[in-house]
Amino acid sequence: MSLIYLQTFILSLIQGISEFIPVSSSAHLVLFSDILNVYRSSVLTDASLHLGSLIAIIHYFLRDLIDFSNNKKILNLLVFGSLPLIIVGYFFYEYNIYENLRNIEIIAWSTFIFGILLYVSDKFVVSKSFNENLNLKNIFIIGLFQVLALIPGASRAGIVLTGSRFLNFNRFDAAKISFILSIPALMGASILTLKDTFVKEEIINLNIISGMIFSYIFSYLTIKYFLIYTKNFSLNIFVIYRILLSLILFYFIYF
């Protein structure tokens, strides 16, 4: 396996796993590129990784999405909850704000701070469920939380879980909200990166296709087993991981 295929496989693994658990896929992709001193993936590779994750989430929740199409209330709520991230994310992209935030120091601090917030939120009493308690107020608040995911290291999945747990949704339904809201986010990321692809005239090749396939496989497995995990365990293991990672990064940054 050549170096470029090995890198794409590793990037697919990082994307597929970290996109859907509360550890930040963007942070890990940046760290993989910077700390291990490998060249950054192409725009088209990034698009293929996002597309793989997007196909996985649509595949896994296809039945729910079909049900949502017959339940206009839920569908409208999920669209409404995605608007803050779409609007703010567009301005971040247009003015290159996100790229300017992609440095290890910001990742270290956001990994630590949002990890603590995840821990605090996971102690909240469970009293709400997806089907019975998802309303305009709740989804708007969760949507505002999701905007914080534009900070590298915050983790889109983590911040949606945090917001949902603060609102007393159980872990399983909080994860479900996070997964469903990831569809517009991944779709937006794919569209923006594909737009850049056409500008740079990159060519689809076997490496790009393999990246999408591997990203799909790792994403699908992560979605399936993370939902099982949330039914049986707390989110403490992810909090511990985030704190340890941030402490390691602090050491390299400040010492």
C-alpha cells in the first residue's frame, strides 16, 4: 500500500470514528496532519470523507428519515435546528475565519473546556425524549450550541450532546439528535469542498473513491455501536480522553 493510500485509510478511520463521537473529527485531522508532519489531504479527499460519513448516516437512519418526511413537525424542527450552523458556518467559510482558528493551541483549549462542559451536562437528570419533547425552543437552543462546533476541537457531536443533555434529553436521544443534525452539516461541508474542487479542477481517482468507501464503513460502524454505548454507559470515557489529549497538547505548546 503506497503512502498516499495509507494516509487516506488513516484519514477515513479518523473521520469515520471521530465525526460521530464527542472528540472532534476536525481536531484529529489537523493533529494527524501537523504533529505527524504528513501533507494535508486534498480538497477532493476531504469531500470524499465527508460524503462517506453522509451516506452512512443517511443509510443508518433511512427509515427514520422516511418517517420524518411524513411528520412535517419533526422535519421542520430539524431543519430549523440546523439553520444557525448553516448561516454562521457560511460566513466562517466566506471570510476564512475557520482556517484561521485551525491551530493546535485553540484545539487544546477547546478540547479541554468543552470536555468539562460535556462532563457537567452528562450529570443532568433525564426527563425528556426525542419523540415527545423535541420542540421549537429545545431545537433552537441545541442549534445555537451546534454553532460552537465551528471552533476546532469543540466537536459538533460533543456540543450537540452537551446541549441536549443540559436540556435533560437522555443519552440515546441526545445522540440521535446529534446524528440527525449531522446530515445538513455534512451536506454543507461536502458542497463547500466540492465547490473548491471544481475551482482547482481536481480529478476523481481510486484514492478518492477508496476514501469515501472507508469513511462510510467506519462511520456506519461508529453510529451503530455508539448508540448501543449510550444506552448502557455514561460519557465519562470521552471526557477523560479529551482531558488527557488536551494536557498532552498543553505540554507541547507551553513546555
